[in-house]
Amino acid sequence: MRELTKAEAQVMQVIWQKGKCFVKEIIEELPEPKPAYNTVSTIVRILESKDFVDHEVFGKSHRYYAVIDKDDYRKFTTNQLVSSYFSGSPSKLLSFFIEEKDIDAGSLDEMLELIKKAKKSHE
């Protein structure tokens, strides 16, 4: 699996949300200023060449759908993030969020509960 560019990720988010869609439908979901049809069409073809999407043919039109699951891509990018920026250490990532971000006490409590559950399941 390869990392997506910002534009590719934005298009993939729409495809994951809609399930199956035509380029026109993707454009409708993108923020202003809307990109040109040809731009989105090119991005979708690149995603297809990267094996992220495939298509069904309807006459002269193609309806696209995701081949890569959103959760699988999320795991891949999170692993890339931890590996590239946190020396492969999930605890350094967690420490970054706790120290660098303004996290409220409720969210910290939720994180602590998740850690406790994870610890119990690994014992």
C-alpha cells in the first residue's frame, strides 16, 4: 500500500462515504472551490492505478468504488506516522498528544480507560 496525496485522500474520503459513485458525484461532495471535472477524473484514474479503486462501466461512464478499506488505510497511515515521526513508539505518539494538544480532562479519562482495557486484554 502507498501513501496518498492530500487530493487523492480527499477523493478517497468521498468514495468511502458514498460507496459507489461517478466523478460528478465526487465533485459535488468536495469543498469550494470545486475542482474541474478533468482534475477529479485524473485523480480517480491515479487511485485506480494505485489499486485503491476500481470501476463498473455504464455506457460511456464509469462508477467507481473503493478496493482498499478505510480502516486498513487508517492503520497503514497511523503506522507510517508512528514510524516516521515517533521512532516507532506508540507511547511517544500518545505523549505528544497529551503534552502538545489542549486535551480536556474528560478526553484524558477516556484515554485512560482505553489503556486500562487494552492492558487487561493483553494480560
